[in-house]
Amino acid sequence: MVAVCVTAVLPGRAWAVAPGAAGATDSSGGPGAYAFAEGITPIRGAAGTSDAPRLTAGETYKDALKSGSELVYRLDLDAKSNAYVSAVAVPKPGSKVATSDRLKVSVQDRNGIDCGSNDARFGSADFPRPLAAFAYRTMKRDGSTCQEAGPYYAVIERESDAGSTADAWDLEIRHELEPGLKTEGPTAAPENWPSASPPAPAGGSRERTGGASFSDATGLTTGEWTDHIEPGQSRFYRVPVDWGQQLFASADLGSSPGSGSVGGALAVTMFNPMQGVVNSADSVLYDGDQKSVDLDPMPPVKYENRYDYRAQFSNARFAGWYYLRVSLNPKVAEEFGKKPYGLTLRVTVRGDAAPAPAYDGPAGIFDVSAADEEAAANGQSGPEAERSGTMKLVAATGIGAGSVLLLGLGAWALLARRRAARTARPDAGSAGPPQFGPPTSW
């Protein structure tokens, strides 16, 4: 007898990574703990290029970056693909940071030429929270540098104010490749595009709990979503945005009794699939009354956006999962109490999906699939969606194997009955009693 087990996967967030569990390596256990990617690979960056460890495309790594230092990693690139490296820096909850503290990521060639770089700062909301930036080597039609195959180097730097806590920042590092194009397209970002904010999403609010990192960010679709956030905590969400589409987002912090005020109370940032900042807002003054933060309109996702000098355009260069990070200043607890605060997100994805660029190979993470749309609708993080897909495959395989077995048993029974009937016929001779057993061939 064969038992076929089918596991039902219900919509919504199935579980959250708890501090101390696999993927949550911050030992603080507080609301600001960051859940590092499952299966993350430890690595130790070098002080120089000669002994820099190699990053493999598609892998995620964990390192630590001291104050005022830099780490170097090697990239072995071909002469066709666009290459990206991102770094998420995670200061310890409760540490002191300054507005000017900076994380910078660069990709450099063998001659030290900067192929592409970005940085991130705490800005006016000077409290510890995960910072993220990305760098790139982009293949260009008329490019003269950073175009050949060979070794390149990812350099991650940290600059800190003298008054900031000197403890090392944990790093989550990713390396991805984007295939080149079969045929070149436009090289100028569009000048005219819909920039008016859409009306508030209809249908009322629904609850959805945010994740604790990019890797376990909760999926969202167009709609109004409610959550709770504690002072010092960062919530992460992800939204699939396809080619030609725009993402609009706003966040509301609920009211609370009490007196006083906190500057830079709520920091909201939108990131692209490689954790590059598209736009952000962090100057909210919270006085106990409800406050709203509207991110600037995001231009439609287009391949040619990468040729624009403005980050708002150049970082909206590919389709895939776009991320929202919402962080609440820990000083809010001092003025209004250490407790969860109401948080409302309004998300709108506008526009029909356009055809993808003529990639010369699989797009990898720079794509929106039907499975991605389903994961967003169900509120799943990346690991949850992967486990859900695995269980569906296991269930389908089990049902398929069970069906084959049942068909085989049915065929065996039918052949046995026919054999018995032939034996029982008068002209069958003295063949003896019916003989039952599996057929000698199928």
C-alpha cells in the first residue's frame, strides 16, 4: 500500500524567522534584528586585490566591516554580461550613528578604474538601520573601459563619524549577472512619463506582517496593507514590478497618546532588485499625530533608464522584485512609549507589463514570473515561496506516482480476470484451477 501525502499551503505569511533561528544571525534578539539569508556563505574580504576572495554569481555572503575600513572581493567577468554587487550593512541595534556615516560599493577594473558605484547614508534619520547600496559593470555599445573579460574587484567601504559607535557592521553581499542583449536598443531614458500619483487603492485594508530583511521580505500587490512596527525596528516588503510598470508607495504611521516630538521618525526607502536605492524619505516629524510619507513617483521600468545620471531613473533599470524598507526611530519609544505602532502601506503597481528586452540568455532575477505574482498575492517571502513550490512539486510527483501505481494494479487485475475467464471456458482443456499473480510483462 502506498500513501500519498499532500500538504496544503495557505495564503499569507506562514512563519517568521525568529531571532536565533536559521537566517537570523543577529544575537541581539531585539526588534531591530536582521534576518540574514538562509544558507548564507561566510566570507572574509581582503584588504587588497592580491588575495581578494572570489564572489560567485547567484550566491549570498556574510562578512563584517569595521569603521573606516574597506573590503575587497574578486569578480571573474566575461565580456557580455552586466555584473552587479550589492551590500547590506547592518549596524548593531542600539549603536550610535551619524547623518554622514556612509556605506559605499564600487566595482573596479584591474587598473583601479571605477566601473560603477553607489553609496548610502543615514541622512536626517540618524538612527541605526540596515543600509544598502549596489555597484555594477555595465556593457556599453561605445564603452572604452570596463568592457573586457577578466578579473574585476568589488570594493565595500565604510566611513564613520568620530562620535559613531566603532563596532563592526555585519554585511550581506550579493553578486548577480544580467545577460547582454542580442540587439541594442535605445540609450536614453524617456523624458515624458506618467508622474501623477494614483488614487488610493480600493478594497479596504488587509493585514500583512513585514519581514526582517531583504531575503524574507513579505510579498505585496496593489492594495492597502496594515502592519505594526516597534521603535528601532525595520520592516521589509517586496513587490513584483515588470517591464514598463511603475511602483507607487506611501506609508502612514498611526497616532499615539503622549507629548513631545521626534525628528526623522519614520524612514521609508524603495530599492531595486539589487538593493539599489530608487527613492527615499526620512524627514518625518512625529508628534503623536498620524503622519504620512509619500515616496516620489517611480518612472516606468525600462532597460534604457540605466543610461540616465539620476538614481531615480538609473536604478529603475530592470524588472523583478522591488523592495520597501520602513524603519521606526527608536527615539519614538522615549517620547511615546515602547510598544508596537500602527503602520499602513499603500501600494500601487500601474501599467501593463511590456515585453522584456532581447536578452541573450535567461534573465535570472531580473524578471517577473507567474510564480512571483502568486507569491506576492499570497504574501510570501522568497524562502516561503520556494518551499511552497517545492511542496507543490512533491505533491504533484506523489500524486503522479500514485496514479501510475493504481493504473498498474488495475491492469494487473484486469489481466488476471481475463486469464481466469479463459481457464473456465469449456474449450480451455484441463488447465487446472485459475492461477492469479502479476503478469510476466506489462
